[in-house]
Amino acid sequence: MPPQKKQLLVRRLALYIAAVFSSLGLNGCKTGCTARQSNASGPHQHLRVGEAITSVVCARRRYNDTLLFVRAGETYRFVIHSPNSWKDWYHSTCAGGYPSMFLQKPWESGRVIPTANWFALCGEITLGERFVIGNGPSQHPFQSSGSLFLFANDHPWSYWNNFGQISVSIVRMK
Ligand SMILES: [Ca+2]
């Protein structure tokens, strides 16, 4: 079988498995995640310089709403709390994520942020930039304004087999 056809077959099989698990109701945030605000979509607050909030990021959610609104030109600092641990199926990792293992190589370009590690803690602004936080502490100067969402970097159809959550403090620096 030609390699391209084989790759297509593997992808179709993976999509089928993802669909089966989704239909079994395993794509929610039922395992290892108790964060209520992860699913929230309420009024978003805007921090003053020096103010901070703590947000919980559930690995199984593509969009974890921090309930924060940030503006272009502001800088925020991200500090990961202990235990810094979550799991991509059977693979335990941290907010820094992990590089591709053999079978994951062909899927790298499909990750939400293709150049970041699998499961690296990342952020994004609605209709704005995406950025990597990792193990931190790290700072990000925002170039766009909007609501801030956090996520474990994964392939969009592969969130169903994610477990755990990581807490992160978000402080406005500028
Ligand atoms: Ca996954």
C-alpha cells in the first residue's frame, strides 16, 4: 500500500475512534476535572495593574474561559501552581508538554499551535493571537484585545482522551 494511502487510512481510523468515544459521552470534562469556571461564559473582568486571578485549565476542554478580558498593549504574567501535572491518554506530562513520539509525528501540523509541544499550556484571544505559556513563569504582551482562553495544545479531535487540570495564576503586569 502506498504510504499516502496508509496515512489516510490511519487518520480515518483515528477519527472513527474519536467519534465512537464522543458518542459514548467521553468528550466532556467528567474525568479528573472539577473546574466549574472552565465551562463558564459569564461577564469578563478586566484587571488593574498588579491584580491577579487564579484560573483552572481542564485538559479535556479546547476552550477554558478565564473570564478575563485583556487589551492590546497590556502584559500579563502566568505562574503555574503545583501539582503541575495532566495526562494525554496514558502519557503524564506538565504544562511544558512533551515532544512528539513516533506515531504522533504526522499529526504535529494539526495541533492548535503546530509548533508548540503536545499538551503545552497555551492561551488565545477570541479572534486574536495564540501563544505558549508552558511551565512558566512567563509573560505575554498582548497585541489584540478580547476574552482570554487557555488550553492544553492538542489536535482538535483529540481532546476526548485528556485527563486532569492545571491551575495558573494570571497577574496583570502592565
Ligand atoms: Ca489527546
